[in-house]
Amino acid sequence: MKAAVWHGVKDIRVEEVDLRALRDDEVKVKVAWAGICGSDLHEYQEGPVFIPVDAKADLTNEVAPITMGHEFAGVIEEVGSQVKNFKVGDRVVINPTLTYRTKHEDIDRYDGFNFIGLHGNGGFAKYANVPESNIHRLADNLTLQDGALVEPMAVAVQAVKDAGVTLGDAVAVFGAGPIGLLTVIAAKASGASKVIVLDLSDNRLEKAKELGATHIINSGKEDPVQAVRAIVADGVDVSFEVAGVAPTFKQAIDVTKARGNMMIVSIFARPIEWNPIHLTNTGVNLLSSIVYTPTMFQRTIDAMAAGQLNPQGIITSQIKLDEIVDKGFEALTNDKTQSKILVELSGEK
């Protein structure tokens, strides 16, 4: 079968691969749609960040070259002998996080922390073998395209919950890429009354406005800290760093009120220079969140099915697997009008 395989920086190849034998506790999913994630883009541009290259990953026992893709949904085509809760024909979405599953889920989500599609073969392929424990049934009123948006939406939902956003809060989001845009949606759904989005791209800022941002600021055209403070004089209750660069990291702290929360959601592929006295002098709490619990993943599906979360507006392109480099990774690198690109596999809706 064809798959998009990571071999190195700027070296993702669509090539023929063999699907390994199905294990007893797994289901074979015929992939319908898969999204290109910001973490996938990091691997393309400057990896390896997560992909194992020198030794096999702890939980997958796999090593590069790796079939990428962790935001995907599809239809079960085969089930292993020990699978109890799913059957052939079920429409499912994949929770790609792999952990040891020996602790409470709030702690367990960081215990092991391997990802299908990054630490092991994933969904940029016709088929994927996935443990039953990583499968969630898709609600009847959600399409398989919707299913491909559940994983990134869950990242934002978990980050907003962990940051403690409540009714009436003022929030600042640094970075209007896909996760930043989904953070806007999640913050609004949690009751934020002001959602201020900052980015260097006017196109992305306009998209943020479409999705619920109350204020947009181009950080290249005006001082971001002054601009936010002009809206909320004492600082926002919560800021989200979703850009992954040193300037926005520091600015996110500077726009947050004393005892407010600054939440890191982005992936920093390289170290930055920063003095922690920045926190000591401002009284800001520094938090981080990158992955969700199984409960929050399911709640994301439920909220999408109920119409409380509507992430479909972040989709900017749909492409074929053969186009994934030029119209996928290169487009996301060079075209700031792009946000979420979905890759069509079976194309089933």
C-alpha cells in the first residue's frame, strides 16, 4: 500500500510499504481522512523532534523510517481475536497517544508518551493497525472528515481546561495556526468573553476572527504587549503560547495578569534563552499541556456531536496522498493562508 514515510528533514516519501500483521488486541482501520499537524510540520522542517531515529521507541518498538499521520479517522475493516467492543464496519476516530496505562489518566497521559504516527506507523496510508484501547466510536452525525479534526481539537480542549478558563475570562492566544485557531474555539466554548489573537499573518488573523476571536493584533505592525494591555489594562486571565518561539513566549507572560496563567501549547523544536525571574517579577503561573486524557478525547467527540465545538472552519485544503509534500508540507511552510490540510485516503465521508 502507499504511505507517506518520514526518512529525514525535508525527506517525506510517498512509497509502497507493507502493513504488518494485525495483533490480537488491534483493529485494522481503512483510513478515510487524515490531517497534517503542526508537529508533523516540525518533523518535516527540522526533525527529528519526536520520531525515533537512533533506537526503537519504548511503546511502539518502531524506528524511522516511520509512516506519519496521527490525526485520522476511518472504518474498521478487520478486528483481532481479543477485540471486544468494536466490529467490522464501525466508523472510528483514533486517539494516537500511547502510554503505559498504569496510573490515573491525568498522570498517565505523560507516562510513556509515544504517538501513533510519530513514534510508530500512523495514518498517512490506506490502512493502519491500531490498538482497541486507542479507538473511539464516531458519533452518527459526525463525518469521517470531522473525525480527522477530533485529535487537534482535543489538544485545544485539554489546554483550555488545564489553564482554568472560566466564564467571562479574557484570553490571549499567541499564534493563529491550527492549534491556535482551535484554542480560540475551545476558549469561547468555555465562556471566555474576550479572546485576543496575535499573529504576523493578516490572513490567519482574519480566520481567527471568523472562528470567534473578539480582537486581532498583528504583532509585526504594533507592539503586542501594549496592544493587549490597551484592551485589558491589568492583563488577561490566561494566555496561550501556540507559536513556539522566544519572543511570543516572553510576550505571553507580559500580557498576563499577576497570578494569571500562561499556558504553553506549542512545540519548541529548539531551546530558547529565558530567565525564570521573569515569572518571579510578574507573579504569572507557567503551565504546559500537549496531550489529552481519554476522557477529554471522548468529551471532544461528544461536544462536536452536540454542536458545542465546530472546528470545521479551520480546513483550508483537501489533497491526495500523492500531493502530500508539495500541496501539503510545502504549502504549510510557504503559504500563510493555509491552516488545516486534510489528506484524502479512501475519501469516505
